[in-house]
Amino acid sequence: MDNKKKLTVNNEQYTFFDLESTVSSLGKDISKYPYSIRILLESLIRHNESEDLADLVNYDAKKPDGVIPFRPSRVILQDFTGVPAIVDLAAMRDAVVKLGGKPQLINPEIPVTLVVDHSVQVDCAGKQTSLAYNTEKEFERNHERYQFLKWAQQAFDNFEVVPPETGIIHQVNLEYLSDVVLTAEKAGEKILFPDSLEGTDSHTTMINGLGVLGWGVGGIEAEAAILGEASYFPTPEVIGVKISGQLHPSTNATDLALHLTQLLRNEKVVGKFVEYFGEGYQKLNLSDRATIANMAPEYGATCGYFPIDQETLKYLRLTGRSEEQIALVEAYTKANHLFYDPTKEAEYSRIIHLNLADIQPALAGPKRPQDRIPVKEVAENFKTTLTNPAGPQGFGLTTAEIQKTAVVKDRNEKLQTGDLALAAITSCTNTSNPSVMVAAGLLAKNAIEKGLAVPDFVKTSLAPGSKIVTSYLEKGGLMPYLEQLGFDLVGYGCTTCIGNSGPLDPAIEETIKENDLVVSAVLSGNRNFEGRIHPLIKANYLASPPLVIAYALAGTVTKDLTNEPIGSGPAGPVYLEDLWPSNKEVENYIANYLEPEDFTEAYKDVYHSNQRWNQIETSAGAVYSWDDASTYIANPPFFEDLTEEVTINQDLSNLAVLAKFGDTVTTDHISPAGNIGLDSPAGKYLKAAGLTYKDFNSFGSRRGNHEVMMRGTFGNIRLQNQLTPEITGGYTKYLLTGEEMSIYDAAMKYQENHQNTVILTGKDYGMGSSRDWAAKGTALLGVKAVLAESYERIHRSNLVMMGIVPFEYLPGENAETLGLTGNEQFSFDLPDEPTIQQLVTVSVTGENPLKFQVKLRFDAQADIDYWKNQGILPLVIRKKIKERA
């Protein structure tokens, strides 16, 4: 079947793979497919995946079937997750050489960009020198990691690094990296095709706001894509969100995103595609779309897709893309039915209706992004949360807690329950959106003019996602007002949202610890899981940037900002409505101070403009020279015993329970993140290596060292293991002796006794960021299987790719209904030739022996292949060696 067509744009002739002729030849109508499915169809046509293409052409929106191999056009990495991915590639080169191959067999086969954005910490805040100080500390702490990345830049083809001080990965991707439509030379033809991507960060989904299909994957899956392997996932349901109405002037994109997060979580869209359309769709500007798309992991979807339309082209023009590229995007997407047509409604698995007029100003918290609270209810909700049972929406305290106060040592000030310890304008979710950032600046201006100030006990910071933000805030004169309130620029990176919030004032920290105060944080981020933002701050709320400033001024979440004054100025009480800027003010400001030239200037020579980065010296060559003394970069043990041929030897009998968890254990609970505790297993390892506490840095910065990371796996201070109900944190009971100890120490004891282990857990296991170390660390601890009620998509995939077998209880069953305590041993009757989602018998020995069946969560044939090879990376190495032969 000839499905190629020619298209002339800008006096150049291009070839593209025509969707309409392909599906019509099989009796189908292209207008009936959701736009996201059309992009998957195009990829299958272009890569000649004929069997899978035939299945997808027969897509049944109501009951999708089969598995799709996805080959993204490119991969994007951030440095926390990207460094270990590149470490693995370097280790794979070693393994290939050991098996007699050339190191260059391991090399990116598609473009890969790594953006260094997760390493800057807010060590210094509230000062004009904060940016310089934090940048200096960042380069000092991360010298070894940056040396390694500089080596990778010269060692690998198709690999670029965007250096520090540029911006956050997703905002840089949106504003600069994506061309929306790509070209490639093949057999003398210029091929046109849609940009698509996988990224090692959950919020890669932000690019869907630009009409580019992409989502977050674990580093392991990204490595496979980098090396030319398809990633497989079940053919998705596509949930259509039909938008009507218009936003009320008092609401903004953050309020909309939080509303959708709650709505779509309740609608159970986990693992599904979400696609937006309808009469109200084209009333959303692209920055608002990107804010919503960014939050897809929070509402559980694989992606939240916004089809390409005139607003997309308008944004490309605003951000300084060339007129030639814009013309190419428009011509190709219209010719290939990828341009939004409001007159034809696709067939969706189901449709959810969203009226923009229903959106209210809101926060989300105190522990999860889907727990939306209208601003008028925040104060009362916080008080209720204090006494709710301990869990996602409760702290399990008494009513007396709300009255608790403490005097800050050597200061004439008090801290009270609910007081704000931290207020951060951070995260690409919102800093990419000029409307909410300008609103924050205008609110700050109004507050200063009315004589308001932020209390001293609130740590304030501004960490935008790109230099564009500071450009327009400075041009219009808003930056000085933000600085007067303490929102000085602290860095261009994820900072608080990823847990790099830095220390609080020592006196404040001491007061919180000594009195066990429940203090709060408000941030414009996308994640507020327990222990993530700051280890001492238990109540964390997501909010729009202007509301972050409003709560910072109030100094507490116990005030009803819709009725009570935020504070008092020379003229008397000041209310939120006195400070809130009008939509017209915001629109006029953006029109006057945001221009395409700003983007062109900000991204000029982006890969080489950072002189501090350019001056880093590193080694050359195709194989990395590992430094055994490094505590940042180490050669992982994944390939030590690798043979060229597959040998299946994976015994799942007599597994001890390493830990037993309840529902909603996130990758923040599993994967090491944030500060490294002095007396934690990882802290003890670093001390033994001769480091002092001030040089520990964060877990995120040490993801290239497996020794540190495996010691921090399951080490979150808020983790609750049901085997040790009286202790929170990374502890367990070593079942052979009954001793309580760290999960790491118990895992090492089991390995010494040649006993493998299993994890028992509840619903939504592994929800949260796409952290590959949640799977890698689990594997290195000797865990061979996980038995859960349900999994988040990315983590299940990562477990399989590390050779860990995910099992799922049958509907209506769980540890409680089966009477499992975690003191038993488990044997899974897994055959050498398993099948997709087959039922497997489990034999349990202990006080109450029993047998029951569970579902094997191998969701595709590829999962079985990964398991047989002890993981996807050994599979790729064997494949490359065979290709050489």
C-alpha cells in the first residue's frame, strides 16, 4: 500500500505518511480517531509496524484492545533521572566491551537532550545575592556529576546538555526544544513527521499543551528508547474532556488545573489518555493548556493532549520560532489531519464535561495534589485535617493542637500551628504561564503600596522555569516589588517542588522540632506528597503564584482569606480583594512586556553560553574512566554476571516479606529523595567515605551512585511499614529474628542468608514521579516480586524492566481479606513460559497457611522478554552483540 504523499512548503518538497489514505483503504474514517491516536497511527505507519497498525486502525474507543509499540521521535532527560540513565549507558559500553564488542554499539539512536535543572537548592533566600550563592554551591556540590555529563557530551552522538541556570526541563522544552513537526532525510527524501517524546520526568506531559504527544517514563524505559527499542503499552482508552464556558475573572490556570486534577482523579483516568476539545477549548491560551497538561500525572493520566490549532501557531510565533517552521507545522498538520477541526468530534471512550465557569480559586493539600480545597474553606479544612485519622487527609491529632504555640528562641516572635514556614513560587507548572506570574508580580506591587510585609518566619523564594520570566518581570518593573517581599530570584530550577527547598532558619527549625509543630508551606508546584517539600513541614499546599504571595503575607493557612484581612497597612486592614489584579491589568502587561525577541535572546547559544559550565574539565574517550573514590558516579552492578545467552533462573519460592504497606505508597516514599539523614544507612555510608554532613548533598544529586541510592530506598521519614506500626520511616522487622532495623539492613541480612524477598502493598503502588530508582533500588535490595492491589503505570513498567515481577490481587481481595500479616513466606508458581496477565497460584506458609490466585501483571510480550533477560538493559546488550555478529 502506497501511503506516502508529497507536500511543498517554503519552496521545499517533503514526503509524509498519509493517515487518511491508510485508514480509508481499510474502511475507516480518520475523523473518528482521537488526535492522540492519530499520532500513534502515524508512528506505526512510518516504522512499518504493519501488524500493530492493523490492530490500531480497528481501534474501538469503547473497548480498546491489544498493545502498541511506541517509538518516540526524541528523548528528554533531567539531571536527577538523566545522570543515572547515562551512567547505565556508560556501564553498558563496559559490558559490551567485556563481551567482545565495540563501545560505540551503545549510542543514542534518536536525539537526546538532558536539561540540568534539578540540582540547584535554596540554600540562600530572601536576598539579592541568593542566585549567585546558590549557583556557586550547586557547581561546588555537583562537580563530579557535571564532569561526567561533560564526558558524555563528547562520548555520545545525538546527545546534548542544556547547562545549569537555563531553566526547568519542561518549560525549556515548551519554549525552545520542540519544533512540533520534525524532518529527517531518508533514501533521498525529506520526511515530515510529528514530534513525540518520552522523558525521565513525569511532567514531560507538559509538552502535550503544544500538541506534541509525550509522557514520562522511568530512566530504564528511556534508555531503551534511546537505544532504538520500542516501549510497549496497552492500547489506551482516550477520555475526551469537552470544554465549555469561560473562566471567571477571579480564577486562573492553576485553579483550573487543580479542579481538573480532582475531577479526573475521581473519574479514574489512571493509565488512560485524556484529550481536550469542545466549544471552550479554543478559549484557553497555550500557557493555560500547558499548565493543565503538566498536571496529567497528578490526575493519573498517561497524558493530557491538546490538539494543534491556531493557538499553537500563535504560541510558536510568540516564542520566536521561525516563520518557516510555523508554516511547516501548519501545512503538514492540516494536510495530515492532525490540525484541530471543531466541526468533527472524534469518538472517545467516554466524555467528561467541563464548564470553565464552574472553576473557583483553590489550593490543594495538605498531602496530595488531588485534594482540592476552595480558598474560602482552606482555614476550616486545615483544622479538620489536624484531627482526621492519620492518612492522606489527616494527621491524627487532638483538637488542642490548633492552639499550640511556641516561642522562637532568642526572638520576640511566636510560631503557631498552621503558620507558614515556607512560600515558594516554583515549578514549571506555573512559572511557564505569564498570566499567573504577572498576577503575582502585580499583587506584590499592590501589597507593597499598601504597606504590607511577609513575616520573618516565612522562607520565601522565586525559582522560575526560564529566564523569560525574569525578563518580563524586570522589563515591566515588577521584580523590585517581589524582592521587597522576599521573593528574590534563587535559581532557575525545580528547587522546592522537587524537595530542594534548602534549610529553614536554624531557630525556626529548632522550634518546630522541639515542639512538634504542624507548620505549613504554600508553593506553586505540582507535588506536595509527605516528606517531599521539607522534612519538618507536614502540611503542604499547592496554589497559584499570586495566592502563594497572599498566604506568605498572611503568614498562616488558618486565616480565611476570602473574609479576613491578610494584614494591616497604614490605612488599616487589607483584604485579598484589595490586592488582586484585574484580568485587564494582566493582559495589558503581557502585551507590553512579552515579545518574541525575549525568547530569541534567552535561548541564544543555549548549549554553550554558561561559562562556568564550559570551564569544567573532563576525560575524553568512548569508555568512561570510573573513579572508585567518587560518591556521586559509580559503575552499577547490573551487568556484572551478564552472559551473551539467556539463562532463566528466577526462583520465586519462600520469599520473605521485606515490607508491608497500605494504599498510596508513592515513588517519593520508595525512591530516595531530598536530604540525606546523618544517621541513615546512606549517611553512614558517606561518613565512612570520609564526608562531613555539609557535603552530603541530596539523594537526587547522588542518583549516579548505586551504593548511596540502595541505602536510601524505602527510607522516607513518612513511610509507614505495617510490620513496624509503632515506627514511621524506613524500618522493618527482620523476620528470621524478629529484630526491628532499617529496611536496608534487613535486606542485606536476607541476602547474606540467600533469601529473596517480596513487597506487599495496597492500591496505587508507585504513584508519583517516574523515578527509576524506585525500581532499581528495590531490585538491588533483593526484592524479586511485588504483590499490590493496583499499580501506577510507570512504576509497574519500571519494576518489570528491572526483572521484578509485579503481581496483583484479584478483585475484592487484598492482604486484609486474605488475613496476610507479613510474617509469612510466599511462593509464586510462575512457569518458565508465562503468558500475559495469567493467573498464578501463591502458596503462603506461616501461622495460617493458605493458597490463593493473583494476576501476573506482565501486560505485553515485551514484559516477558524483559523478565527472561533479567531486565530490559541486559536484553538490549544481548541484542546489540547479536547485531554485531
